[in-house]
Amino acid sequence: MPGDPIAAAARLRAYLDRRQPPTPCLAIDLPQVRAAYQDLTAALPSVDLYYAVKANPAPELLGALVALGAGFDVASPGEIDLCLAAGADPSRLSYGNPIKKASDIAHAYTKGVRRFTTDALSDVEHLARFAPGSAVSCRILVDAPASQTPFGRKFGCAPSMAVRVLRAARDLGLDAEGLAFHVGSQHLSPSAWVAGIEQAAAVWHEVGGLRVLNVGGGFPTGYRSPVRALPEFGRAIDDAVARSFDEPPLLVAEPGRALVAEAGVLRSEVVLVTCKSDVDTHRWVYLDIGRYGGLAETELEMIAYPLATAHDGAEDGPVIIAGPTCDGDDVLYQRTPYRLPLALAAGDHVDILGAGAYTASYASVGFNGFPPMSTHCLDAD
Ligand SMILES: Cc1ncc(COP(=O)(O)O)c(C=O)c1O
């Protein structure tokens, strides 16, 4: 468990009690982010970390990671500009999104970004034209068991195509530096990285002359159940690399969730508690945040957050939890068993723990007129 997430959550809840910001809002504990970064660095000592900005782009959080020497995995001109504004050096930015417009590539290049991930010949042509001479890695599709929030086949290409992509990059004057893969977010098993490394090694040897292996993100966070400790992932990666490569590659990773999830508490307010009939076994609890306000990862109930209320410890009962919008899909949990205190009523707070990743960055700008949540970053006094 990186840092001390229980202490961080307590600090954040006390802050929210004191300051009473309008809900929904996200509070982020910067000391916990720093501790998670240091723990991940210790667990993956041979790996250069590029924080996946999409997980949480709060400027203060980016600034804290800049100060620790982190690199940044960026996915758009907007994320590039945020990192540069937070003080990042463009040489520490890696444009990891294989899906990018030619104008986005040109923007990145103008701002000094020289490291890109690709997975398609047409993107390589754009890179050669709009980011000449840049370092390029090709992302491969990995055949591994699925993560909790899998990417499917959207990113990466087959290993045989990766060979062609990297050769084309070289022919076009780019620096074909390596291979990348991402096992899917919130992956519970180190074996996925082992599969990725072994599959990458085969391409690596065929292409020849590569230097960098990017093992992506996906490192998990314990939400309602504990997950394996980060050093287990580090050991599995190191062992697989040692077995698969004669000369060790420069290892890069792009963690998002594992650095920031446990640093966040999202405070919501209960809008309504009701039953649908006199014989309903479950209360419906409607919060002022839902799928469209930032809890996008509750889709298919893939991520089940721990919840906390001021009534915890009192008698509870089963609930279905839903968001405030007029969309029928805006139900957070109806299959995943949740219990909330019977005393819970409109106006009470429900705190969503472990919510620092993929929440504020997913909030819609105003679906149904609900404004996006605010983010408050707390630092040590
Ligand atoms: C290219 C890339 N790198 C890194 C990440 C971060 O993944 P995680 O938050 O699971 O560590 C993502 C997540 O979507 C991604 O798309």
C-alpha cells in the first residue's frame, strides 16, 4: 500500500469538514501523492516513471511531481501545456497517445516534445513530417488476461505490424527507440506484464537496435479489496526482462492510478433516499455526483469505491446508488452489494474514497446543468 492512504483520507475528510466546499468536490493530499511516487520508484527501481496526466491533471499535483523529477505521459496539446505550465521540462514529456491529429503532433513538437508513441504507419508519416527526428516507440497489442478496466483492441498493433512500423519510422528519419505496451488499467496480476515483456522481446530482437521498453501503466489500487503489493509487480518485471533480453533495455512506465487514486477523497451530498415500493428490499440513494459528474469508471460497475459517512458504525442496510442526472444509465451500483447507514438522509455527505484517479478529469462540463466538481489540493503545513 503506497504511503498511508488511511491517514491521507482522514486528513482530507477533516479538511472537507472544516472548509465545507460546495459538493461534489475532490480533495487531493499532496503528501500522499509524493509518498506513492516514492513507493513506486522503490518498487520499480530500474524504471523511469512518466505520470499519466489523464489520471488527474490538477496543476498543484503536477507541480509536486515535477519537483520529484517525474516524467509525464501526455495525450493531447492540453495536457502538454498543463505540464509545461507546472514547470516540466519538455524533454520529460512523452506523447503516449497513439491517436493524434497532425496539428497535435506539430503543437507538441513546437513545445519541445521529442518522444512519441505510435501504433500505425499513417501516424508514423505524420510524426516524420511534423516532429522530424523525434524518438518513437511502437505500442503492441498484448495477449494477456484482461484488467479490471480493459482497453480491448483500441490501442497497439500486432507484433508483426510493429516491426513494419518501426522500420518505416527509421526509413523516414525518426529515431525508432523502442516498444510500448499497456496491459489495461487496474490490472491485478503481475503475470500480465510478464506476457507483455515476453511478447515485446520477440519484436525487439526482430527489429534490432532498440533501446527503450515502455511497460505502460495499469498498476492497481486497493479499492474495496486489497491488491498485491507494488514490489511484486517490480520483481515480476525485472525477472521477465532479465529472462527475455541479453542487454537490459531502458525501462519506462506510465503509472496513473497507482500514484493518485489513494490521495483523493470525493465528497458528495445525498440528494434523495427513497424506495420504489413498500416491499422494496433496497433503498435508492441518489448522490449529487454520478457517472457524468466524474464517476465514469462505475460504468459496468468496474471500479467499486469504498464509501464513508458520518453515520458509519450505526445500523445499515442494502442500497442502490445513483447519480443526479436525468439519464437512466446514471446508476453507480445496482449489482455490486453496497450497504449504507439507515440514518442516511438528504443533505448528509457520502465520501468516496480512493477517488483521486479518473474522476475530476472525467467530469462533464455541464450535463443537465450540473457544473463539474472542483479540486482542492492540500499540502503539509
Ligand atoms: C497510454 C497510457 N499510459 C498510461 C496510462 C495510465 O494507466 P493507469 O492509470 O492504469 O496506470 C493510460 C491510461 O489510460 C494510458 O492510456
